[in-house]
Amino acid sequence: MITSHTLNARRKQSGITLIEVSIGLIIAAIVAAAAFIAFQNNARRTEVQDNIKQITEIVSETKQKVGINGGAAGYTGLTAELAATLGILQEIGQLNSYGQAINLTEGTDAVNEAILTWNGVEGDQCTDIVLAVGSAATNVANGEVGTWDLETNGQMSLANAGVVCGNDPEVVANLAITFGRR
């Protein structure tokens, strides 16, 4: 026999309501968005650190193998081919993490300077890279955007890196890092 009590029990079925499901989905979406942003920031930081490490190693190796041991000739005759032969670059046409060829040449003062060209730097990473490698350089230039001569204008700062990199994070930077004997 069906009573009003059994009818009420059937109406009060256990389960999840549409509102509860919606709230759960909203929370899951927020957590996923936060995780995605954190992953992107970590990937960007890793790429910047990899570039800084690679630039620093190339500058250090070049100074050691050519600048110091080059005697009176210094960096005269330095090319990417010679750098590859000396083991400074892994190979002729070695690419940086932006997929651009790394170039290493003698500077305008061939005895005392070398220029490392690092093209394709993403605009939002340029300032971080310039700040990190600026202390090892005598001059840092970015194509048409700007140049900072550390010997004339003083050490690299955030404002000075802005002169080199510009203010548009979408602009790709082509850095020419001059370094050498001091």
C-alpha cells in the first residue's frame, strides 16, 4: 500500500543538484586556469634562465679561449666557424632557444672586443636577459630600438635595459652583446 510517507520519500531522492554540479565546475575551471598561468610563468622563467646560462657560457669561453689566450691579436679574426672549431659553439650555425643562429665575431676594436649576436629574443624576456648579462658586456644593442654603452653610461639597470629593449613586450629583440678585455 502506498502512503503519503512513501511518496515523500520518493520525492526526496539522493543525488547532486544542477547548482552543485555548476559550482564544482566553476571551482575546477578556476583551479585549472591558475595552474595554466603558473605553468606558463614557469616555462618563461626556464627559457630566460636557459638563455642567460648559454650567453654567459659563450662569453666566458670566448674570453678564456680567445681574449686572454689570444695575446696581442685578441679577438682578431673571430668568427662563428672559429668559435665552433674552438668548442665555444657546439657547431657552425648553432641555434639559440628562439630558433635563431648564434653569431660570434670580432668587434670594431678587434683586439679587445667580440660581439655575440642573439636574435629572436621575445620582447617580454628581453629585459631579464639584458639585466643578467649586462654586467659581462661593454655594450648591449637591440637593432633599431636602442643601445646602452656601459663604459660611457654606467652599469645596466632596469631603466637602462628599457632603453635597449623598448616598452613593447610583443617586439622581438635582436641583441648584439659586445664584450671583451677590460
